[in-house]
Amino acid sequence: MRHRARTGLALTLVLASAAAAAGCATTPDRGTDRTAAGAAAARTAVTSCGSRLSFDGPPERAVALDQTSTETLLELGLQDRMAGTANLKTKIPAQYQEAYAKVPVIAPKIATGEQLRAATPDFVVAGSTDLYTKDRAGTREELAALEVPAFVSAVDCPQHNDAGKSPFELLFSDYEALGKVFGAEERAAALAREQRAAVAKAGESAAGTARDGKQPTVVYLYSVFNGMPYVAGRTGLPSEMSRIVGARNAFDDVEEDWPEVSWEEVARRNPDFIVIGDLSERGRPGDSAAEKRSAMAEDPVVSKLAAVRDNRIVEVPGIELDPSVRSVHALGLLAAGMKDLGYAR
């Protein structure tokens, strides 16, 4: 990163002052729920993506490198502890608008190392490891050298997770870890409990979905770029969502999150129904649900599929098909859509 020695020293001095202030704070900001007056001074440690992160007190100047992480922190009521947000991909939902307005935007898209340093953070949070690179915000090792802990969602660190943990459970572990860091344990536990209940409710419809001993198959159409479809592969969240509601992702054999395929291959899989991810707010060609419907209707092969002819299509917000605090909403829409199509009770 440019001018690392000079800016790094300045940042270290700022961070030292911030850490000292945080360590002696006894009154939490609005949105935190400490259970003891002296808890802010206690040393806290969590493990994130194979790294142990230590804190002398709750962060005062957290920066979230993406919209997903920002919304998680806002759900925990931590807007007053945030010094920045970046990489806004879609319109801010109504439930977050007031809190979002309190957080400075350090970069409308992906933040650079210079933009991150200028915010003088004492903690950085990201939903994916690819935001921590030398040509972006800087590596986690570079940030650690500046005594800035860098957190990554457990969902994006499969090599460091316990075997068998579902993506939703990994999301919930993020809430609990962040709650511990900020002293918002009760709020984090309540959020995880609420979302576990939503997952369980969606799963109630799974029984009875099979017909003739077979689960209904589904294709998740995420985007259409240059006329080519991008669908959910096995490693993305939609495969787990399918399992929960008693369906099967038709592209479960592809070891990618969102692989590019052909319309001919979609037709060959012949799904029982199709889930369209509406990315209208992102605004790229082929992102809207209407454009995806048109692309399928105009394709000479896919247009003949029963799922297309009979309109066996469920629309969900595209951003909610990637792991985030909003993913349980898409799961509920999927369960409801399957019920409307007669695939669930």
C-alpha cells in the first residue's frame, strides 16, 4: 500500500488513543447491551477465519467494507460505533435507512487502503475475504501489523469451519462473535434466536414436497450477462435453502457459488420450478426479474420448459441469495412460493 510507513505510524497513534479511550469506557453507546458496568474494560477475544482477534474494549470506530456487514452491525444496533461503510450494492431497506444515515460512507464501491486508513478504524468487518487484498483495503496481515483487527464472515472461510455447520449456522455464529466483540451479546443472541426460528418455520413445509419419491428440482437464476445465465452452484447458499424447504438445486454438481452456464444446460436440467433473483437495484443489463423472464421466454429451448410455460417461477431479492442478515427473508419467500406452486403443504 502506498506511503505505508508514514500513514501506518499515524494510524497506529490514532488507534492507540482510540483503544485507550475504549478500554476505560464504562457506559455503552446506544444499541449495546453490556451486562456489567466494568465489562468494557475486560479483554475480549474471538477467532475469525483462522485468526485470533483481541480487544481491550468494544470498538469505537468500526468500518464495514460491504453492505452485508454494515446491515449486520446495524441489526445489532451498532451504528454509533461505526466510522464508515462501503460498497453499497442495492437500495438501503427501509428498516436500516435511519441508522445507515449515521454512518459515513468512505467509498461508494470497494474501499481502497487509503480510504480505509483515512477513516482511522479500530476494527474492520467484511463479508468476504476478497475485500482484504493489497489492491483493495489491504490484507488482514497488513491491518494486524497496524493493530487493526480484521473480521471475515465465517461463511466465506470454509477451511476454518467445523464440518457439518450449515451456512445459516455460520451466519448466526457471526452475530454471536460480533456481539461478544461489541458487548452486544444479548442483542446478538436474540437475532440468532429469531432467525433460527425463521429457518425452522421454512423447514416445516419440507415434509410432503416429494412426488413419486423425488424432490422437486429448482434452478436459481441469479443474473444474465451478455446473454448467458449465471445460476446457483453447490457451494452457494441456495443449495442449503433448497435442502431446508425440501427441494434440490438442479446444479448441485457444480462446485461454484454462481457459475456461468448455457441456456441449453438449464433446459437439460429441466427444473420443476425456477427462482429468479431480482437485482433491479444493481442496474446492470439483464439484472431485473423482468429481463430474466424475457430472456427465458425468448430462448428457443428454455421457453419450452414446463416451468417457464406454466409460470412456475418464484421471485426473490437477488442480494438475499448471498449470505446476509436478510437471507432468512428470501428463505421464507422460497417456502411460500413452493407452497403457492403446490410443492409444499
